[in-house]
Amino acid sequence: RVEGGNALAPHDPGASSARVLARLDAYASAWARDRHASCEAALARPDDRELELRTSCLRRAGAHFEALVGALAQADAAVAERALTATTQLPELERCHDLERLRAEDGPAVEPELEPAAEALRASLAEVSALLTAGRIDAALERADACVEQAQGIDHPPLLAEALWWQAHVRRIAGWLEPVLPGLEQAAHTAAAHGHDKVAALAAVELTTVLGALARYDEALEWSRHAEAAARRFGEDRYPLARALASRGTVLRQLGRNEESYQLYLEALRVQQRADAASHELPTILNNLGTAALGLGRNEEALEHYARSYERIEALLGPEHPQTAAARMNLGIVTAELGRHEEARAHYEAAREVFVRRFGPRDQRVAYCDTNLGNLLQSLRRHEQARERFAAARDLFAETLGPSHPNTATARASWGLTQIELGNPEQALLAIEQALADTTAAVGPEHPFVGVMKGQTGQALLALHRPAEARERLQAAVELLEQASADPSLLDEARFHLARARWELGERAEAWDEASAVRERLAEHGPAVAREDVDAWLRAHPRGDDATELGPTTDAR
């Protein structure tokens, strides 16, 4: 404990290390009490199988705890960042008293002669879990590989499935995608064939996540159905079902099927609340639900979910933790959408200060804050200040992620939009076209981001008085965003600028009607600044009852 505190202190600018040590002390005391009671009961009833289950559970919890303390005793900056989170993920000791749950989690019983080897393997897997939660990824990878070798020497397929799942899970956290698929499929099929429903569910969830990240959405959805089926066999009120539902929700959100995604996140939340309302997984589900609601234009509801997520994370980790700051960023995004600009700015700046204190000014998390602050300043018409923020974000993303990364491209395009407002449309067009090329190369031509940037090139062309080219770009943007079922506010932004292009080309009645329809939709789901822009344009461009087709104009806005 003392070594862990000494190792954490140099990397802890706040009170996190004190919270870590307090939680470790409390856990160690509770574990010692339970272990003492278990030993006394075992002496009185040496052949009691139920006591053996409880003792085994406590042994694994102890192995996890010892591995975590060992990792913290050698903490570097990355481990220190994870330390407080890791203490929230220590194994629940209460589960060691739930015999039904223990039987289900362990899967089919091993033969008596295999029990010592099985017990050693489960303790090793607990160490893998601890190393992973502590951020010791390389050590977790090495230990997980050794566990698979251990499992291969035990004639019990459900244990092999569990070891294979852990190996693939650690590799996925380490950034592997395609290479983990064979091991995950073997884990899922082996677990399902031998009745280990928990592992079958978790492996299928992992496959859903990886295949979704690889944009293999049909396969991801198919595995999500296997995940849900196995999870329901394991238990309707247990966390694997919440994970299964949430993983499918994420794939559907990637596909733009926002309402279906929202409903799945909502069901996942209900399941997780029944399973464990105090779980560290609950804030993640609340965050996903907030994102889904935001995508549907339900901004007030999104704020409610984000606020609940933030409150839980802050209670678990404290106000100076990076995850708390990230949750506060989400609050900034939704309050900005609601037009509560000063509140949003306070959230963004507070998050930025935490990231700078923890990681220094050249960390990419600072760039995310600058991007959000730039968006906010742009909506407040403070274009020069916004340009400075976007330039800082662009340069920092280029430094940390590369000059052609989608995040760099997004910041570059946003910088270009400020140039339109500041009267530099030529520079704007060059920047946005570069961003469009980089984004298309990175994510493919059908991604919604590509549609957004095509629309932004249309805006630059309008500012250059090139309405025919602008209409072509904006029409392509609208079609792409419609096909992708993109965020309604993004789609309506492209439709509005398309209406502007049509007006300049003389299609005034159709242009005015489309802009008016956009205004009606924005009243339901759009940000305040977008409504203001459309209102101003409609006032400056009255339709008139006798609108006729006229020749092109030079009206840029």
C-alpha cells in the first residue's frame, strides 16, 4: 500500500492517490473479514461444496487485488491515470455469497481431479483483469497468452473458451482488430457448445464491437443476436445482457439507425440498473443514451442522461479525474446545442484545465476541448477567436495523430468555415477541400463526415459566387447524408445551403419553400444558431406570392 502511494504521488496533481489508498484499505479489510469467516466455516464443514465455491471466489478476488497493488507499486503516468478507475473495478465481494450467480459464472463444473489446475487458471485470469484495469497492457497481454497455454493443458473446454476470450479482450483493448477475430470466434463457439453462457455472451459482444469497428456491420449485427441469446440464457438481470444490447445499439448508431439504437440503449440501462445500479458500467450506458438522444434532436433528454453520467463519474473518481473531465465535455456539447452558451463554455474550459494539468498542453484531449470551444465561439459569431481555437486544434491533432487524420481534417475544415465568415473564401475552399480529401481517404466516400465536408465546400463556393458548383456539391452532400440517416441537424444545414444556391440560380420559389421547411424542422431539433441563420435569410429573401423563375443573382448570402 505504501509503495503504491509513493509511486502514484508524482503523477497525481490532486487528491486521487489518497482516494485510491482509502479504497484499497477498505477493500482489503472487507476481504480479510470475509476470508476469515470463510476459513472458520470451512473448518467446521470441510466437505461443504457451497463453502468451496465461496472460498474460490474470494481467492480470485484476492489474486486480482494483489496484482492491482503490484501494478500500482510500479505506477508510471499511464497507470496513475487509471488507478482510481481500477479501484472501482475490483471484484464485488458480495458476489461470493451469491451461490446461484457463482455457479452460473463459473460455467460447467470441472472434474474433481482438474480442480487444482482450474483454480490456478482462474486466479491467473483474475490477475489479467487487474493488470488490464490498471493500464498495464503489455503485462496483461503476456499474462493472457500464458493463460491460454495453461487452459490448453486442462481437459475442460469451457475454461479454454474463457481464456481465449480474455486473450482477445486484452488484445482488442491494445488496439488489435482483425487479428482477434479467430480467437473470439473459437471462444464463442466453444463456450456455446459447452454451456458456458456468460463467456459465450461476452465473446459475442466482443465480436460485435470489433466487427462494428471494422465496418462489417451485417456480421456485427448477426453476432449481436448471438450475444443477446447467450446473455438471456445466462440471466435476464445480469450485466452481459446489458452489454449485448448496448453493443448492438452502437452498431445501429454507426449505421445511422438512431431510433433503434436509442431504444436498445434504453433497454440496456434498465437491465444494468436491475443487475447492479452502482456499477461502474452504468455511466457508460447513460453516456451512450445521451449521445443517441442528441442524435435524435432530443437535447433536453440528452442533457439529463449526460448529467446523470457526469454525477456518477464525479462521485466515483472525483472532479480532477480525466474521465470526469470527459463527461463534463459532453455536458458542454449538449448545453451548447440548447443555446446555453456561457454554461457550455464553463464546461469546456473546466475540462480543458483538467487535461492540461494532468497531461500537459500538447495532449490531444486539449485539442478536443479547443475544437468544442471553437464551435461555441463560431456560434457566438466570434469568428477570429474561433479561428484561433480551430488552428490550435488542427496543429495539435496533426502533431499527435498525423496531418491526414480525420480529427485533423475536421479541425482544418472548421478553420476554413471561419475564413468564410472573415471574408477569405479562397483560403476556406482550399482548406475544406484538403479536409474532404483526407477524410474520404480515411473513412471512405459514403461516410456522413464526407457528406458534411461536401456541404462545407458548397458553402465556400457560394461565398465565391460560384452557385452552380455549389449546388452540385450541396446536392451530393444532401443525398449522402440522407442515405446515411445522418443527424437531422447536419442534413438540414446542407439543405439550407442548397436552398441558398438554388435561390442564386433563380429557382426562388423552390429555394424559399425548402428553406422554410428547414426552419420548421429546426424548431424541433436544431441548434439555436442554425435557426437564427435561417430566420435571417428568410427575412432578407422574401418569397412573395408571385415568385417566378429568374436569372442567376450574385447574392452570396
